Amino acid sequence: MNRKGFTIVEVLVSLIILSIIAVISSNILQSSLDTERNTTKHLNSIKELNLSSSILRRDIRQIVNIPSRDFFGNTLYGTFVSNENSEAIMFNTKVKSLSNKVSPIKRVEYILEKDVLFRRQYYSSNPYDQNDYVESVMLENLEELNFTFMYENKWHSSWPIGSITARKIPTLIKLEFLINNRVYSWLVEPNISYASQD
């Protein structure tokens, strides 16, 4: 009597082959998911850098070179300000407003705090309340941040550098920073070349 079927050995060999195929397939799937996750993270990082760069460049290219006041009403020494080793810049720029009744000139500050670069936009060019602003996170996980300023073909670590430059905007503004052991350098040329008028 002929019985057609599988022996235990054949079944075990089939199970082993199926198991090997399943392990290889799951490893390929996991590798694909990891690659997709890393690619998405990298693309999001690039998108964040591009957006931050565009906003910073827009603000600097629309600088308004006018005298500014501090939060107590005293005239600031400089129309564009960045103190020595401060990791911050402050200036007035044109920002589109929904209403024509409100001045488009606003004070903007870029400042590094706890490894995060913030953009603070005040509601006027000479605000009296130092806490009255809208804040945006520009970049996160910065390990270093340096602002330098070009004037008469020399780089300076602060601005203004004297009474003449207190009424001027730097020729070039360079922002250098480190994220995830990668060095980035942004160079922006403001669209302004005259001294402020009192």
C-alpha cells in the first residue's frame, strides 16, 4: 500500500528553510525601515537649516538703519548690536504687517540659549517691555555659535566697533555654528550702505 505524504525530516527541513527566509526578510525590512528613518531625519534637518537660513537672510536683508532705544528709553549705542562673545545680534528690520496702521519696522533679536537659537520679534522698533515678543525656535542642538562682522575688509567679533560704525550696518555678517559635529557657515550681505540719520 503506497501512502503519499511527507516524512518528519522533510517537514523539519521545510520549516528550517521557511525560518531562514523569514529571518532574512525581517532583517531586510528592519534595515529598510532604519534607512528610511535616517533619511527622513536627515531631510528634516536640511529643511530646518534651509528655513532658518531663509528667515535670517530675509531679516538681515531688510535691516532698517535707524537709532534704537533700550527698554528704559535710553538711546542704544549702535543701530545693529552684538556684544563681544554674546552669541546674539539685535537690529530693526521690516516685517510685513496685516495692518497699514502699524509700523512695519520691528526689533528682531537672534540669541543662543541652552543650545537653541531663538528668533525674538518685538512688536515695535523700540519696545518698553523686554518680555513682550514672539519667539521662534530656529535651530536646536547647537554646540557652538559665533557671529562675526566685516568692516573695511576686516572681521570683528562685536558690533559696533567705534563711534563711526555705531551708525552703520556691517558690510557682511557671518554666522558659524556646530550641529552634530558638522560645521556650518552662513554669510549674509545686508542691502544697506548708509549711516543712520538722527
